[in-house]
Amino acid sequence: MADTGRHPAAPAPDPDPGPAETDPETDGGAAEDGASADGAAAGSSSADGTSTEPEAGGAEAAETAAALSESQAELAAQRELRERIEQRKAEKAGPIAAGAKLSGQAADLLAAVRAVESGAEVDPSLLRAPAPTAPPPAQDTTPARAPEAPSAPRAAAPGAVSAVRAVLAEGGAPEALAGQVATVLGEQAPHVLREDPWQLLAVPGVRPEQADGFARALLGAACGPGDERRAAALVGWLLERAALQGHTALEASSVRGALAGHAVPEPDEAVQHAIAEGAVLVFQDGLDEDVEETESEAGEAEGGEQEAAAPVPVLLGLDRYALAEESLADGLARLVKTGPDASWEEAAATAASPSAAELIRAVAGHGLVLHTGGEAARAEPVALAEAARALGMRVVVAAHGENGRGRLGAGAVTVAGLLAGAEGPGRDADGTFALDLLVVLDAPQLDVETAAVIVESLPDGSRLVLSGDPGVLWSAGAGRVFADLLAAGVCPRIASRTPDSGPIGELVSGIGIGELNQVEAPGKEVVIVPVRDAGEAVHRTVQLVADSVPRAFGVTAGQTQVITVGHGGSAGTRALNAALKQRLNPGPGRFGGFDPGDRVAYVPSPGRTLQGSVLSADTEGLRLDCEGEAVVVPRERVESAVRHGWALTAHQAAGMRWPAAVVVLPGDAAQGLSRPWVYTAFSRGERHLSVVHGMDQALPQAVAGVPSQERTTRLRPLIETLLAPAAQPG
């Protein structure tokens, strides 16, 4: 049966996701402390599903706004590269007039899914996928010239902010949100809010119950739980929240169930209205029409006794992720069709290892190649790049972040730097990268929007290698690009035969297959430190970082990274960083809680963490040294974008490594563990790993039986449809 992009389908986001103390950090940043809209509801959940702190108020919401609006500006610049996808979508079908009844495929799909759920017979034609779109001609696949990403978000006009502030005050919402509301909703924000108060849900951190209170204050008896404006806003909010959990789409039935949980009286009609208003898009992917007809004919030949095939689920998604996945699938299909190049054979013959030779031969024959392996296996794509340069090709090797770039040596770039034009070869006159081969390491950290921009920026005839360890945590952003491509099998997959050596490598290899084994560590490469409670865990962690590890291994405290499950809780990053600062760099915190010499984690955009140290502060902001680069964080962004960085979450640490790692596992954080979390955390130390262990049997149980949280995505069925004739086993 064809894959539907459901891995498996995730339930609708839980309105009460649980305490942040045990929730793993998913955005790699400091913005998970987004303020409640009412500025007072202790323990209420922010838009990303993590609990807000009791002290989080309107001021903190404004700080969070700066961080999120800057990342939104960067994404807006990237989305300009996908204008051709929007145009193509617009050509396929015009917009549905607001308030009109559904017609065409959208109505058919909703009718079909309701019939399936009720057990009624369904017309098979309603569940057929649209005919695969033929790949566009080569001259039409060249992306438009890439615009420069703005260095700062466009500030809302003071007059608009003042008008928004007045509306917020009238509705009882914190006036500190005015700047963010004006940025998100535009200059017409005051009018928009008066006409549709639930548009406040478009602001990150605002909860449905808070938007309801705001609407009641403005509209009085004219609003209710069944208001169509409320329903459309809730659908969009649910999908945005799902995207923060990694999903690019949700099943329509899950969305209806979540709407019912928010007291929407007619969830089915609410979904139809949201579609009609253009708030969401409808999809059904992955059903092969030819296969369906063949199976139908076979069933008729057997006398009609054929078991009905499982229907393809109807998915709902937001425009931005739909366009990104379609764009990415189109671009990958273009790369897959790149022809072979015989000039690589001599380079393969002289490769340093059999795995490297296999990778070189695969790239010689294909435009898209996947490479899997651990830290030691990174030498193979690096050898590939060197071989390509020896052939006179233009080559770039990109890592997820600065830490990974530093481990590769001179010439490597970061993905963010490459896309921004700050690193790498720049772009040709037509806007594509001036290169023949791009090697992207840490590929599991690619979200769908970043991957789409990368692929659309590659010129025709170029080659792309995505390399990474499939056992680590997935990207902070929406999608699971690397995993979807591995599952689709539309291009060669080269599995490295170079294992990570030593006791740490042996331990991590076992975790990857669900086994937590005892390993021989004669040099104390792996040490387990049992603790009874969180207080003891914090104490032993400080002792390890400040005394034990430096004494035994000659590794300084600055070369040792503490990793824990979440930011909150009695042994989360906040508590650990406070204790570590007190021991390693005590001070009054005169620069917004920071002192010169403090180790920090700076998050310029969600999913990207830069480590550094505080140098000083002045009227411009907080001055940092991040991996040897001078960075100034504006004063208004310090609170939301900078944390102390002696302790990180595993999501923040993904793609980075240090000489020593101390992983803290307090007993109250067991529900935040999974096999990928343990795999990621335990593999961050190069020479030494200490595990401060207070979870008893929860740790082996997580390794054995808790795989990664599944994500609902569309990339796999899209790429399989485009490349069905060329599909090959991995």
C-alpha cells in the first residue's frame, strides 16, 4: 500500500501539553518562555506547547516578540525564492470566495473522509491522488535571484503600534503585545482586531482562552464558541502549534477532534469554513491511481471478493509548509535526474576507505545521494569533497552550526551562513549557488523550509550529498527531511562502515538499536554517577564540571558541556546554569543577569544555537565572543535570545560535540526521554561521558521502547509520486 505521509498520523496537539520541566526543548532557543497573553496565568501553555513561567508577563512577551519576528523576517526572505511554486498553485485552482460553499476536490475530499469514518461506501475516484505533475523543463526550474536576508525585522509604524495598544487595552490584553501584533498583522492591525478579535491567536504565545476573553470584551454578546471567525483562527492555531512539534500537516479528523475539545459546536463545518476562507489547504497524497485500478481489476476477476484498501487520509496544512514541501520535492526530483560523470572513477580508486570509495562512485552516477554514519564517518564526505576539488569542481561542505564547522577545518561553512551569503561561494547571476557539489552534514537537523531553499538554490547539473546520523533527534523546525528521503528510497543511500571507536562509540552504537549495554571503560571514558534526587544531581554535576573531569582528563570546564532534558525543573538548564555560574564565574549579573566571562547560548533564530562567552555590554547591547566571532545582541533581545550556556538541552546540543559531556537525568524528567534523545545526548562527548543518573529503570526502558515522536509530513509521498518510475532500493 502506498505511503501517505503518515508516520503514523499524529493526534491533534493536546490543549494541555504538560509541564515544561519534563518537555524536551524543541526550538533550540530561549523563546520557549513566551508570555501568556494575560501576563498572569501561572503554568499556562505557550504556543509551542511548553509551560510559561508564573512571572512571564507582557514585558517578556514583547521580548519574545523580537526574537520571533526576526526569525519571521528571515523566513519571509527565504519564501521569496519559492514564488514560482505559489504561482503554479494559483494557476491550478483559483481561490474560493469567502463564505462560499466548498466545491471541487476540497468538497469531495471532505465528503469522502466523512463517508469513510461513518462506514459508508465511498466512490474510489474521490480517493485518487491527482495525476503526477510532469517535471518542468530545465529552463523553468532555475530559481529566481535570491534576495538578501534582512538583518533586522521591519519595525511597525509608531502610529500603528499606538492604535493597536488602544485596542488591546480595550479588550483587556497586555499592551506590551502591541508591537508584535502590529508586526504580525500589519498596519491594518487595529481594524483587523476589531473585525476579528481571534486574529490575536496569530501572535506567538497567545492561547485560545485568552483570545476568547479578548473577543468577549470587544464584541460582547455578538460572539460565541461557534463563531466562524473563531473556528478559522483555531484551525490555523492548531496547525501552527503542530508545526512547532515538527508536523507539516495534520489529519482532518485530528483537527476536528481538537476543535471539539475547544468547545466548537460543529467541528466539521468549522473545518470546511477554514478551507473556504483559505486559512488552510487540503491534501491527499500517496495513492497510486494505476495500482488502484490494477487491484480493482484483479478483484473483479476474482468475483468481486476484494478487501477494501485503507483510504488515504485527508490532511490539512498551512500554506508555507505546503509550498516548502512541494518546492523541495520538485527540486529533489530535478537533482535525481542529473546524469553520471565518468571523470570520478580515478578519485574512487584512490579513496582512503571502501566506504569513501563507494560514496564517490555513488555521487559520480547520481545527482542526489544520502550518506549515513556517526562522527567518524564524517571523514568520508570530506574525502569526497577533496576528490571533487582535485577534479576542478566547485565544492562546498556545510555543517549545521559553528561547532560542526569548526570540527571540519578551514573551508567549511554553516548552512545559515551559506543561505545568507555570508559564507561560501555566493550566487551566480541567476541566483543559484556557484558550485558543482554541495555536501550538507548534520542532515537530520534540516527542517523542510531550510531544505527547500537549499535545493532551489542549486543549479541544474549540480550534485547534492546529504550526510548525517539517522539516530539523532530531528530538526527543531517542521518536517523530517532526511528521514523521509531515507524511507522513500529514490536515490542511493550509502551506509558508512566506519564505526565510532572507543567505549563511548560502543555505548552509543548499542543505544541506536535499542540496547543499553555495559561497556568496558578502562580509562574512565564512561562514568555513571548515581543520585537520589534532583538536588544531589545538581551538586554532583557542578562537582564533575569544576573538579573531577578537569583533574582526570585535563579538560577545562569550558570544554565540558552539561546536557539535560529540559529548561525547567529542579535539575533543568536554569537550575544547573545558576549553580554552575555560582561556582565557575560568580557575579552580580550586572548586564541583564550576565557578567563578563559567563558562558552563554545565543539563539539568533529558532533551531540555531551559538555558544559563546560574554565580553561586555554597552548602549548597543550585549557583546559576545561566539566561536571567535564578535556578536552584538541588541538590548531588547538579550532577555529572550540569550541564556547561560554551561547547560543545554539535547535539542540545542544536536550537531555539536565537546571533549567531555555530562548528561543529567533527574528522576522527575523520565517522560521527556526517548531513544533519539539518549542517543543524541550520550554521543556529544568526544573523550569522556559522565551520566548523572537518577532515573532507575526509566533510562533502559526509554532506549528499548520509546522511539522518536512521529511527525506527519508530505515529502515522502510527494517525492515518490514524482519519481515513481525511477524509484530504487536504498
